[in-house]
Amino acid sequence: MKKIQDDVILGDGVVIQDFVHLYGCKIGDRTKIGPFVEIQKGVVIGRDCKISSHTFVCEGVEIEDGAFVGHNVTFINDNYPRATTEDGRLAEDLDWQDRFKKTLVKRGASIGSSATILGGVIIGEGAIVGAGSVVTKNVLPRTIVAGVPARVLRKTEE
């Protein structure tokens, strides 16, 4: 592993395209990060993953080995975001920590382009999320989901 900044750790053979914003994250061996991707602090991405262009991976997301994330995928870690606190001041990091939701993408899962993944869900091992889906609840292993909200279509053939 090597550091490209004090708070970013990259595994061996990681490929990062242009216009990528990384901070406070860890990316495993041989993972490929496409252009115009943002990966925030605390994110852990495993080995042999592919994160496609224009994707936003927010704080609290863990992506296990061999996962695929399509173009323009958005992860969310606050399902009820607000710009201000109840007393009207601009919210800061500590103001939303009680609403913060962690998300886990298990080994070998695939997320189609333009999907939105709400905070607090687990996408099971080998699961497939269809393009444009909005995932609001856990996806079982080796299950294909699609739609808004995402619904089970069938099990994978593997």
C-alpha cells in the first residue's frame, strides 16, 4: 500500500483516472477508479473493484472485493438531510452524526449506472442492482433488483 496524501491509502496496482477527488479513504489492490469520481473520508473499497465515472461514494460506505459500481451511481448517508439545525444555524459535521447511515456493498455485487443507494442498506454478495434503481432496503445475496424503489426480480443464475 502507498499513500498519495496523508489520509488516502492506495493498494498496489490501483488505477485512478483524471479529475478524481479522494480524501480520507482506503482503496484496495488493482481497483480501478474512473474519471470524475468522488470518494469521501472513511470509505473503504476492496481489491479488484471497478468504480465507474461520475460516481459519488460518501462517508460511511464500504465496498468489498470484486464489486462493480456503474457510471453516475450515488450513495447517500443521511436519509433526511437538512441544511440548517433546528435553531436555524448552518449544519456542520457533528450536527448530523446521529442521522448518519452506513452502507455495505458485499463481495462481487454489481450496481448499475445511475442507481441511488440510500444509507443504511446492505447489498448482498453477488447481488445485482439494475440501472436507474433506487435501493431503499437490503438486497439479499445473489438477487437481482431493479426499479424505483428497487424490487426483487429474481435470483442470479450463479
